[in-house]
Amino acid sequence: MKHRRRDSFWWYWALTGIALGAGLSGWRAGVPMAMLLTAIHLGKRALHARSLTDFGVQVRVAYLALLAVGSLPFLVALLFAQLVGTAALVVFDYCPLARILSLMPWNRRGPLTLARLRATFLSPPVAGSILTVLDTS
């Protein structure tokens, strides 16, 4: 598996997680900083992929939308869930958001079954996209 700590995308996620954690700890600029980093990361990924429908772009759009929605005081629990998911990505290369998005009809081939759910959430972390693993199962 590629050493992710040399990957600029990994660094964006790590810095975003730090900013989000700082925001949840009381630093007022933390969540807006996480949003800015995510927007930059989104733009960089879209340019790299040359497609707005690219799976990596979808993940970053969803992440940015969740940051925005989670900024509402009564939905702050979403930000805590994002922090846990970002930590899982940075530490273990396991992205819960990508796995959830892989279940959307436009990202999967075939029906949504218990076997697909099991494979989606219980398969080990992979290099690259979770879609490549699920398309072969």
C-alpha cells in the first residue's frame, strides 16, 4: 500500500481533521478553516480528476455539505461524527463517508443487499477507491 503520509490528499484530510477538532474544542475559526481546507481540497481533486462526478469529488462535496449543515447549533453532532470519520481515514485509511456514498444508486452496480452492506462496511481499508473493491465482489 502506498505510504499515504507523502500524499498531498492525506495531508489535506489530516489538516482538516485538526481544524475541525480545534473548532469543536472552542477555536472559533476551526470549523470555517475546515470548510476552507475542504473547498480547496475539493477544487484540487476536481482538477486532478477532470470530472465533477468523480467519486473522490463526491466525497469532498458531501463532506463540505456536512460541515455546513453541522455548523447549525442543533446539528453539531454531525461535526463530531465527521471528526471521528476523518480520524479513521487519517489513521486507518478507512473512510466511512466514502463507504456510505458507495451505496448510492449512481455509485453501485447491482441491488442493495445485506451482502453488499456487509462487504461495504466490514472490508478492510484499501488503497484507492472502495468502489474498486465492491465492484469485484
